[in-house]
Amino acid sequence: MSFVEVTRGGITESRHRVRLCVSDARGTLVASVGDVAAPAFYRSAAKPFQALPLVEEGIVRGLGLTPPELALCCGSHEGTRAHVAVTHSILAKAGVDERSLQCGPHLPYSDSAARALRDSGAGPSPAHNNCSGKHAGMLALAVGMGWDPVDYHRADHPVQRRMLHEVARWSGIPEEEIETAIDGCGIPCFAVGLGAMATSFAHFAAAAAHGECPAHIVEAMTAHPLMVGGEGRACTDVMESTGGRVFVKLGAEGVYGGGIPGRELGFAIKVEDGGRRAVEVALVHLLVELGVLRPSEVAALKAHGRPEVRNTRGEVVGEIRPAFFLEGVSRRTPSSPAPTLVREP
């Protein structure tokens, strides 16, 4: 069994069961933990794929979307003033307003932003929703393609049919075999086997490494990681610390996906009980096992990779730690030469 453990003193108090998979750009399984054939929903980890049509269809260029705006389209943001402003900017360039967003409102995830909003006497708007960047990007796609943006969130709308196509394209799973449901923000979400999910990120990473359209997505995410998450978020800190060597994206219910363009590898993680505290530990440990992180980066990411458990007095009483290893993976350093891999057409 493979777990992330929560300790108290010298005792393991709780365990989160983990599944994960690493794939290369040919779809070959490089390393795995647990059942990688069982399905998992991408949830928000699908956002890089969902933003890609904005690049491929020339909408980024046509509307003048900036790299931070493209990064926000891939993000699950904190709802800060900066995040809301970038959402509004995307909507304005698309010629629609906030009333067109179909994601629904919720309080900002940022404590300070939520407090400021409450103190102002205002309530949250759809632009505060952590998925508002994705929805704004989908509205921009509809406008740019000449599709009626009304009901863009419905499964039968051309926007959502394109989203399904992208997941099928990068995962290699036929559209009719991809399980769908409704995500927390009201649009369809997609489930494939965890191995196929890892392969989709490997294909994306390889295409980015070859200078294809995914390179624009990866560059936007890694150059503007605050737009992808926010202050103190694992996704933001990993991309900031590694300087673009890896791109990562959180999904709800204990999911993480990402890719290593320089090695044309992709990975997917699913924590069975959905625990976010566990998936962040698993993410950092996976990057350590793959030899992606330098010692200084491991230290900088300790709050995510091996967080302390504290009591109400602020005393350290335990930790959250990985309790698994990858079999058969080469633990190369970040400076080691990348393997020669070929992306299938």
C-alpha cells in the first residue's frame, strides 16, 4: 500500500491512500503507485487543455490576451483583487461582461480578500469564483469562434464539445469512452484512467518542448504562477521555485497533474479520500523521486512537501510525510541530460 501519513509524536495517526502514475510521451508507463487503470476526474487539472484552443484558434492573438490572462484561464485562483481584475480584462476583450459568467459566486479563497470583501459590505460575484478565469476564457473562445456565448457551459454547446475533444486528443481515449459529470463550477468534467491522465500531460509536455502551441500555455503558467493559484499555494510555489522546469495543476478531490517538458514526462496523482493536504505532499515527493527538485528547492517547498502539524499553542506535534517510493524510475538530477523521446503524431 502507498500512503501519505499524518504523525503525532512517534505514532502514525492517519493515512491517506495515494495512486499516481508517470508516463512518457509515447504513452509508456515509467513509474506507478497503486491502481492506475481506475478512473479519476481531472476536475480543474484539465484547465491547461481547456485553455489550449484559445492559442490554436488564434484567439489569444486576435483579442490581445496577455500571458497573465492566459495563465488565469488555466488557474484555480484565490479571488484576490488582482485575480478579479484580470478576469474582468479577459471579459472586456471578449466584449462580454460579468453577467455572462455561469460559474456562480463564492467568497474568495484568500482569507484577506474575503475579509476585505466582507468589510466593504459587498458580496462575492462570479468573478471571485476560483474558476472565473477558465469561464472567461471559454466565453472568449465562443466569441472568437463565432458561437453564441449563451449557455456556453452546457454539455451540448460547441465550447464544451471542444473541451471533450481536447481531453480525448491528449489522453488518447476516444470521446465516447470518457466519463463525464458536472464540475463544481457548472461545466462538464472528465474522467479517464489515471495512466491515461498522466499520458495526456506527457503529450502536452512533449508538444511544449517541441515549440508547439502548448508551449504558450506552459510558458504562461510558469511565468505567472500567481495567476494559476496564489500566495502560499503549492502549485504556485512549485512553478516559482523550479523556474519553469515543471508545470503543475491542482484538481479538486485530491488530484494533481503536470508535466516536465525537458524530459517529456507527464504525471497524475489521485488521493483516494480527496485530501488536499495529502496530494500536495505526494506532489513534492514525486518531484523529488523523479530528480526534478534541487536540494534548495526541496527546502523551499518544505511547507508543502513535509508540513508540520502544530497544536493551538503553536508547538510542533507531528508532521505529514510521504510513505511510498517509485519503483523503476531513474532519480536523475535536474542537470542530467534528458532522454530522447519521440512524440507520436
